[in-house]
Amino acid sequence: MNVIWRTLIVMLRARLRRRREGPLPMTAVGRVRLTTLPTDIDVLRHMNNGRYLSLFDLGRWDLMIRTDLMATMDERGWYPVVSSETVTFRKSLNLWQRFEVQTRWIGHDDRALYLEHRAVVRGEIYASAVIRARMLRRTGGTVPLEEVLAAVDLPDELPEVPAWLHEWAEHAALPSTRRPAPSDWR
């Protein structure tokens, strides 16, 4: 439950910063300072691996609000969904440890946007995640990427998404919701 409160606080702070400092460019790195709380740790006394992805969501909320992407989505009746994500751990975050979630857009392919999140302590990466996200319409259906790119100031000169990310997205994908996806463990 504490992540919902953190989400609301991050969203409020992002709106205040947006109002005070103006919008961030879409190529900026968003930064959210956090502390590892007792509800974040597991029995091994470090941050639970599943919690990283929940806290990285906070970085996405901050970036979407501060770059005005959230306002664009609200105007058009869009919402983002994560279609794939992968996380790599390097060092453990311990109880009460302060860290920063850094978030940036790293590119796009013909269907989705890619973001990178990092958990950083004093300039050192502790964990990193790559997120592949798509936009959906509240009225149903997906938003074509060309429409998303035309609506936001996301430059075409974003770095090329590395080949391994395209391969990862292809291999990690589940069948479309219009096709069967039986659970067969053979």
C-alpha cells in the first residue's frame, strides 16, 4: 500500500516542479530521490527484487508529468501500458539507504517506446531496467506510434535502440490478445 502513497507524492511533486521549473525536454533524465523503507525489504534484509519495478514506476510518473506527456495523454484519452520489462541487479539496496531513480527515454521501434530506469547511489548504478511501453486508447485499441511521436516532442534523433533490445522484445512477447495463449509446460 505504501507505493500508492509514494506514487501520489511523486505525482504532486512532479506537478509542482513542472509549474515552478517549466517542462523537461523529452530527452532529459528524470530523477526521483527515494529511501529504502521497511516495506521494501525482504527476509534477506535488502530491497525485494519485485519492489524495484514498482519503484521504477515512480520515475515514469515523474518523467511523464514533467515532460508534459501526461497532459498530452489526458487530452487525447490515452494511457501507457508496459508490454515488457527486464531488470538487472548489481548491488543490493539496504534498509534506510537513500538512492535515486533515474529515468530516460532510450528510443522506439515501430510499435513501442523504450525507457531505461536506474537505481543509483552516489553516482553508482545498483540496478537497471529496460521498459517497453505502448499507448492505448481509453475507448479501446492501440495508438499507432506515429501518432504518439507526432503528439509529443520526442525527437527522431533518439539513440538507436540496440539490436539486443529488438531481439529481447521479440523473444519475450506473448501472443496477441486475439490469439490463444494456452499454458503448456512441455
